[in-house]
Amino acid sequence: YIETCPHYLTLSHESQQGYLAKVMPPIRSSQDIEYVWREIQNSRIDSIGTDHVANRLKLKVGGETIWDALAGFPGIGTMMPILLSEGVNKGKINLQQLPNMTSLNTARIFGMYPKKGIIQKGSDADIVLVDLKKEAKVSAQTLDGFSDYSVYEGWNLKGWPVKTMVRGNIVAEDFKMIEKPGYGKFVSRSV
């Protein structure tokens, strides 16, 4: 299977200054970004996911060379808004492709289907409701995580998740956690 991350769909080395977007493997050119979008449109990419390196800006860029900068950056809070804004709302993917690549295919690949990845009787009812018209600027403060920066800081994105349900219960609404820590459950899977 082939997977990509949202930053390989949006960030190019031509548009970066400094070491903030240092990641492994490294971001590529704007031509590469266009190529990856085409591969998604042609159903040659199965899954879109992201890692999440929750570090602080001082640790990330603390040093004098690129070799001193930490690789990786926070990405979980911007994954869905990036895919909605830059993908769905710009016509690069459709609304069926998005859940297939972020949930259904991923659950199948990692052996969690049909418990995860689909809405049907016997599945977990994990649902994200989105507002395709909601516009907001990305801010590390709004994302409310450990990290005090975002590589997308200041980007105006159109399309944001507004409610998240896990096992049929609302756990987050408008980027505010409702459920208490510890609500998550281990999901066993086949190998």
C-alpha cells in the first residue's frame, strides 16, 4: 500500500525559510506536490495519515545548523483542515475519497476493519463532522496542544472539523475536548 502525509501535499522546500519544516523524509518541490495530488486523484495512493512530533519551538530550531534542528513537527491538529481546504474545497479530492483514505483504507491496512473505518452495525461509530465552509487561520494556540508552533501558522484554511465522536459519544466540539483523558481504548488487531 502507499501512504502520504498532508505536509507532502502542501509544503515545498521552495516556500520554506529556516528549519521549521525539517522532517524525514524531507519535503520536496512544488512539482512533487502536484504529482502526489495527481496520484491521489488516480487512486494510486491508499491512505493519508500523519505523524505528530509534539515538540516545542525552542527544541525544534534550537541550534545553529540544520543538523541541530529536530526532525518532525506537530501535524495531527491540521491534518483534516488541510485535506478539507486544500483537497476537497479546491476540487483535488472528493468527499468520498477523503474518508476512504483517512479511515476506511487505513483501518483495513492496519487490521482494524470492520471495528474501525466504517459506519455499520457492530462498528465503533467513530465520526468526524465537518463544516466545509468554516474558515479560520491556523494557530498553535487554537490547536491547544503541547507544541507552541505549527508549520501552517497563519494559513487561512476553509473546511474544519466541528465535532468528533468516538464509539458514538461526543469527545470534542469546536476544538475543545469534552471527554476526560483516559476515554481512549486499546483496539486489538490482526497482524
